[in-house]
Amino acid sequence: MSDQQSVIKCDSVYKIFGKNAEKMLQNANGKVVAEEFQKAGCVVGVNNASFEVNKGEMLVVMGLSGSGKSTLLRCISRLTDATAGNIYIEGEDLTSMSDKELIELRRNKMGMVFQSFALLPHKTVLENIAFPLQVKGNSTKDSIQRAKDMVDLVGLTGRENYFPRQLSGGQQQRVGIARSLAVEPDIWFLDEPFSALDPLIRKEMQDEFLRLQGVLNKTILFVTHDFDEALRLADRIAIMKDGIIEQLDTPANIVLNPATEYVRKFTEDVPREKVLKIKSVMEPVGDEKDFSDLRVSEDAIIETVAEAVLADPKSVPVLNANDDIVGVVHSSKVIHVLFGENSTLESNA
Amino acid sequence: MSFINYLSERPKLTQLGIVLIVFFILMSMTGLYHDLIVERHLFAKSVVKGEIQSSVGFAESMSMILNWQLPPQLVRIPELTFYHPVINTSATYVLIALLVTAGLLYKSFAESVNKSQWLRVNWFQIISKGFVGIIVGLLFIPTLYNWFFGEVTRSTFWEIPMMLQDFSQYLIFEFWQTPVYDPEIEDYEDYGRVRLFTRAIGATLLFLINLVRELLIGGFETVVSLANVFSDQSGWDWLNENKDKWYSSVPAIPWTVLTAGAFILGYKLQGVGLSILAGFGCIYLAVFGQWEPAMQTLSFVLVAAPVSVLFGVIWGVLAYKSRTVERVITPLLLVAQTFPHFAYLVPIIVFFGIGDHAGAVATIIFATPPMIRLTLLGLKRVSPEVLDAGRMSGCHNYQLMFKVLIPTARRDILIGVNQVIMQCLAMAVIASFIGAMGLGFNLLLALNQLRVGQALELGVCIVLIAVVLDKLSLAWANKQTDYFADLSFVERNKTALLFVAVFFAALLFAWFGNWMFADTAKGINYFYLIPHNKGITTEPFWQAGVDYMVSNWRADIKIFNKWLLVEVLMPMKASYLAMPAIATFVLTMGVGYIIGGIRSAIVVGSFMLFIALTPWWERALITMYMLTFAVIVSVFIGTIVGAICVQNKRATKFILLVCDTFQTFPSFIYLIPVIMLFGVTDTSVLIAVIVYAVIPPTRYTVEGLRNVPESLLDAADMSGATKLQRMFKIEFPLAFPHIMLGVNQCVVFALFMVIIGAFIGTEDLGQEIMQQLFSGGNIGSGLMLGFCVAFIGLAVDHLIQTWATKRRKLLGID
């Protein structure tokens, strides 16, 4: 993907809390062992994180509490300063920016959504959404006008003059989302935005979020501790543990080929047919000519087409978005996905 | 053996037992000196006369102890001498001071990474440790040397007040002088810059107060005369020249205008409820003939309160921004909490003189600390995510503070504003001691004449002003803008226009009033101003009530009073005075150790040591005796009343309202009826103290019991507990830490009132402060006495807070 422009680029980023962290890091020569630092009273937040996020891509950083995922996000938004390493936002070095440049960057290019919503309690829905615009120096009239558009976008029309405390959790987070989008940022940070919500509302907000992303197509860094959420939303997932990125890959690859034992534990209970797309089990079109009449899309989730594919004795051709045949799917593969994990027979795969 | 087992399972109980046994052993060892120390002055007098030694040598002490007799220095800490670092500077001690400082700083310097930056980063540490070094090197070591070998003595602790007094005099009159032209003697004279500075502050405050005051009750003439402040006499000259012009005699605003304004403002800010409250508040003031003093008080509050709020927010923000400021300010705030008001007044008289401005300064000093504390608390409670949200919205520091942090911390800051307004009005009476005009001054007069009815009416005026100002400021802060309204000029400004209309209508009214009331008695224009003593009064009613009580209950009360004094109070006081100093230390430090370990013991011990080193130890014991009695009774009554009231929702609401009202009511008022019934005795003081100090335990009991989680109560019910079992096994244990905070507040309130009790006549620390105040004021004594009182409060505060924090952690409450 080198032809695509990377919007966020992290280059061996470290974040270590505690006194003398910098000195210890210099002595460690890039080889950070958490236990050693702990003995010296330091806590390793992020340990040698390097990755890129491309334009319009959604990277979900997933990890349990204390894994450093939020710290990583805070480093990239520079709410905290990274101890070492470089972070580039659209090619510009974030770590060396002055306060003034940073404020400019945040005012125009970044938006962030917080776990506990972080709305200003003394401002109404409308004023909260208009806040980043007013801070920027826009006139009240323009800000309010724009804020009204955002209220419509997130579906809160009619509640403009409510105070945050008068709204439900889901509605509050809609305000948070609207506020983060008010300045039309290119980069969108979401720090566990749906964790504080009830499961049903969470599902609804995820759908809403996917809808918004379909319209807006932002570059997104999304932090969550919920593996299912990560699978549902992500283009790529980075799984973190103790500050280290254990694996960074597409959801399908993570489920199919967990890189470490830790990642495997997450993937174990994931119903693959609900996650994997046909694309991940299709094979290149071989010599065979005897296709089924059935056609499936490469982006279809396996579960939704499994019955039809299995009912068909022949191989089923797979189409891409332009209706070209890009591969075939065999029922044996689908069976493996559906039942492979639970088979008591010795697998020879 | 089972008893031993029982004790070994309860180490704290054993420790307490040991402390108590040692305490009583020491109590029984006063022997020779017992009769002397029970009479307050006698011990010190005998020492001065040379009848007894203030301390004896080591060998003799040991033999005295073996004969079951405490040596005198353990009975009463003698007038200890210490090395006077200013007068006698010896190179050895300076060297010791430097070495100690260097030793304290060495570790920090050795461990720092960036040696060149070290000085800049650690300046506070350097100053604080340098201070410790100076104390150790120049005070402790030479003092110890002196106690053992007796050579370098220059001063005693009893002389510290005089030293402070000299220092303040030097600061005011001689330090950093500058020549100032004095028109009286037509020559330049040297003035201390400090005095010029305090005078300038005083003059500014006075100008502001007068400006507001004259607008409200003085009129154009006096407003113009204020120009005097800026240039000599020009205001009067200008007035004289323009005497016959119409504008030279424009009167002040009639009361009707202000009342109508209050109605409108209340409506505009919140609605009908507030409008009625504000409006009828004003009508009450006017109808009861208290308009003039009320406006004097108001003008005073309108200047002092905003200044206090401003200072409070500024220092709160600074403390939030800088850890150093916070560390310096925190102990000061703690002391300010328990420092008696009267003790503030002494230095203020010296630096600022007497008058409205001095009263304003006292009020500002008194009202600012709670504002600082609440601002800091509020800012600290802002969730870090909101702070991050502000940053990510692209706020720079200024926007972050004023658009995100302060508004989000608004709740606490508004509580602070409420506190400031309440404190300002509470100070209205106390400030009148040093010349502030208004309701407080009249109240003091009424008290001196024992006119209960009038004092009560004045008290209600003060409460009304407090409540109305508080609600108005709250409503103003909560006001929101409506962005959808697209209104015409008239609609947008209808309130302002209405006010203008009402203004002229009221003026017209007042003008008509000139004729309407012209032929009635004395030609008072009731539409312009109802003068003092010309309004309605309910005084005869109250007076009759008091007379009835005095004539019908007096005999019974006298019997009760006599019993209380003879059987309870006097023995209690005697036993407090009979405590040898060492026993007091064992008891307080022992309890400190049991509650908070060695650290608490040292903290409490040093507070006690400070008091014991002053000449007022016996007075402090009397304060402590009154405090103990009042607190025990208040807590007893408060918890029972609270526990009963919390059973019923309506009773709960009612009792909280009663608490609020009693708290704002000027505490002085409680004094009159009790004096009439109980005469000038300790009983009067204690009853007044209890009436005031019972508020916090009641309130905290109600809150504590109400906040016990519902699920626990259900669990108790489902376990088959009876109502009483539930109360004593579940509700009280869980509410106990909160109730203890109520006890803590009770101690602060009681201490405050015990000191005010000096007004009736006590012989404790308060009386001494009172004397300092009326005898013109020795700053040193005033401050030291203030600290004595504050340290009693702080010692109790420390113990209760430590205990409550531990207990809450144990119970897992917040």
C-alpha cells in the first residue's frame, strides 16, 4: 500500500511513566523489558510502537485495560508527550511541534471522542457542539449554524437546547461525536467511545458510526477493549498487550492466523462465520470449468451465504464489486470454517 | 486468661487503657502544686513572687518523682528561654544551619539528572529546607544548648508577642521610609511605605463602599463629595460654587426603585419565585425601618464579596496550576478555618485603622479562604477527559481555564460564592467592632441594651440580605442564552425598558409623596425613605415573650443553673485545670498515636507544645473544658435529633431548613436570651455555644444516615432485622464516618462561639483576645492567641479527619 499516503505514522514510539524514564530508556538501547523498568519505579505505557494509518482507513487498537492502548492514542493526539520515537501526522513531525502549531493542528485536523463523553456540563447540546468552532474564533452565528447541521447529522434534532445531564448515555455520545466532527477534521480519534453504553445502545451506536464513516470517510484511530467491536468495525486491528503491539492485521487474518498465544485466546471463541468474508476462504479460479450458477460477493460474511453454498454441490464463483469473477469458494472450506474448530477428529490442516 | 486474650485481640483498646492509666497516675502526682494550678493564675504568680521554682534540676526531679510528686516543669511548662537568632548571631550556629540545609538537600541534588536545571526546578524545596535548617541551627540547637548549659539565652517564648509587636511597629513606621508631603504642617515627613500601602488599600475600599452607599442612600451631593478622594477638596468647592443649580441636590434613589428593581431582576434571572423573594425582602427592610442600615451593610457586602470571590478564584487557579502555591496555601487555609475572628481584627486595626474599610478588609480576609478551597476543589474534580476534550478542541491555556475548567467546576465555585456571601454577612456584626456601619452595628447596640426584639428583626434583615444575594448570584451564574430567539429591540430589552419605566414611576411616586405626607406627622415621605425607628416593629411582642420567660421561669431556671454550675461545670473545670501539663500531653499524644500512629502523635503534640509554651496555657485549658462540654452535649443532641428526623421525609426537609436558617443567623443573637435567663455565667456561654454547635452534628447525621445505600437496608430487612437492629447494626456504623465529620464541624463551630462567649464574660483565651482588641491591640498577643485557639481546633480536626479517612477506606466508602 505504499502508493497510498499514510496520514498517521508512528516510528518506534515509547511512553514510559516515572522519574528518570528518559535516562533509563537511553540506557536500555531500545530493548525495553517491563519488569526491569518496574523495579526502577517506572511504568511502561507504550513499548516500541511502529505503524502507519492510511487515508480513509480505520485502525482499531484493541487491548485489555492497562495494555497501553489509550496511552498510545494520547501520544498520537499529543495529550501526553511520547518519551521517545517519532509520530508524523501527514508527514509533519508531531513531537517537535510548538504549542501554537499543535493548537492549529487540533483546531483544523483532529477530532476526538471520549469514553465518558466529556461534555461541558454548563453548555447545551448546541453550545457543546459549537465549542470547538468558537474556540477557533468563528463567529457565534456561523458556529451555531454549523452546530445545527451536526445535530441533524447525528440525529438529535429537537434536543438542541438540552443540557448534557438531561440526555441518555447514547444521546450524550452522539453529542460527543458531533462535537468532534464539527471542525471537519481529517483525523478522527475515538477512545472507547461506546464502552460506557448498554449493549443494545452500543450496537445501535456502532451501526450509526459505520453509517457516518460511510458518508464521511475519515482516517480513524479507534480504541476499544471489546474484541467483537474491533472485528465489526475495523479495516485493520492492532492488538496490544503490556504496551507492545502483539499483532497488526486485518480482522480476517487475525482470526485465521493469530500471531501469538495471547491473540489466539481472543480469537478462540469468535464465531468465524460471523467475522470472515468469503474473500478470506476463496481460492483462485483454477482449471475447473464446472461452476455453480450461484454467485456470491467477495465481501459477503460467510454466515449469510453458507447455507446456499453448502446446498450447491459445485464450486461457487466469487464476484468483486465490479461483478468480475475473482475466485471460487468450495463447500469444504465453508464446512471447515463452520465446524472446523469443534471437530474432535484429528485435523490434518 | 480469657481477659488477656480479649485484650490481645484488641491492641487499640489495650493501648487506650495504658494511656488512660498513665494519665490518671500523672493526674494524681500533682501533690504540692495541686491547689496552685486549680486556681488559674496562682501557679504563675507564685513563680513570679519566687515562692516556688518554675523548674528544678535533674537529680531533684528524680527524687521528687520517686516521692510520687511531679517536678514543677512537668506540671506547667516554664517560661522557656531560647537563643535569639536576630540579636545574637554566632558563626557556629549559622554554620550548623547551613550544614543542616545542605544535608537535607544533598540527596535531591545527587539524584537529579540535569544538574544545571536543578536550582530552577527545586527552588521551593530549597526555600523550605533552608527554613528547616534555620529553625534547627538557629533555634533548636542553641536552645537545647542553653537548656543544658545555660549560656546564650536572649529571649523567652513569653516574649514572642512583644517581639512580634515590635516587628510590626518597625514594619509600619520605620521600614523602607519615603518622604510624603503633609499639608497640615506644610512640610515633608517620613512615612513607612507599608503604612502608605495599607492606607491606599483602605482608601480605595472606602471609596468603593461609599460610592455604592451614597448612590443607595446618600444622594448626588455626597457622591460629588467623594471626589475628595482623588483631589483635595475640589468636590466640596465644586458643590459650593454650584449650590443653587438643580443638580446639586439630586436625592438618593428612593427605596421603591430598588424594590421594584429587585422584583424585576429576580424575575429576569429566574422567575416568579425569586422575584417574590427579592422584592419582599426589600419591602421587609423598608417597612421595618431598617432601610438605611441595610443599605449600609449592602454597600459593604457589594464591595467585599466580589473582591473575596476574585481573590479566591485567582488563588484557587494559581494553586491548581502550581503545586508549590498549593503546598504553601494549604496549611494557611487550614489555620484560617479555625482562626478566631477577633484575632484577625487586632492586626487589622494596627495596619488599617478603624472604619468601614477596616471592616471590609477583615471580611475579605475572612471570606477568601473558603473561596480558595472550593475553587481548588472544583478545579481538581474536573474530569481529566473534559480537560482532554478542551485540549483536543484546540483551546489555548487561557481558553482552557476560562471556557472549560472554571465553568465545569462551576458547582463548587458557586458553593464558594455562597460561602463568601454568608461569611460577609456573618462578619457584618464582627466587623462593626472595628467601625463598620450598618445592621451589624445596630445589632450590637441592641444587644448592649438587651433589646431582644430589635436584635431579632435586625438578624432577620441580615439573613434576608444573605439569602437574596445568594439566590440572585446563583441564578445569574446559571442563566443561559437562547440562540433561536429572533426578537425585536423592544422584546429583547423589555426588562431594561420595564425597569426604566418603573424607575420614573417610582420617582414620580416619591415626588407625589412630598405632598401626600406633608400634613401627616413630621412630614416623612414614606415613598422616598422610611427612616430608622419609623417603621413597623414587632419588638414589644418579643420583649413580652422574654419578660414572660424571665418572670415565670426564672426561679426554676435558677435552681437548674445552680445545680449545673456546682455539680457539673465547676468540678469539670477544676479537673481540667488540675491536669499537669505532662498528663495532657500523654493523653492527647497517646490518643493521636492510637488513631494515626507516630505521625499523628507528633502533629498533635506540636500543636499542644505551642500552646504550652505561651503564657496562656491555663486559659487554653478553660477553653478546652468549655469546648469539650459543649461538643459532647451538642453531638448528643444533634445525633439523636438527626436520627429521629431522618425517619420521616418531611421532618428531614424541615430540620435541614432549620439548620440553614440557624447557620446564617448572626450568632450574637443567641447570647441575649441566655444572659437574661442564666446571668453572666459559664452556663449562658455554653448554652449559646450548644445552640450554635448543634447544627453540624444534626445535619451530618441526617446526611450520613440518608446516604446509607438502599440495598444494604433491604439486605438487613431480608435478614430479619428489626428496625432498631437495622439502625444500630447497619445504619449507624456505616454513617459513622460522616457523622464524625459533623463532630469535626461541631468542634469548629463550638470553638468559634466559645471565643465569642468572651462577650458575656469568660476567663478563657477568647477573653484575652477581647482584651487585646479593646486595649488598642498588641499584634503579637493577638496573633499568638489566635494561633492557640486555631491549634486546639486543628489538633481535633487532625485526629478526626485521620480517623474518618481510615475508617472510610476500611468501609470502602468513596
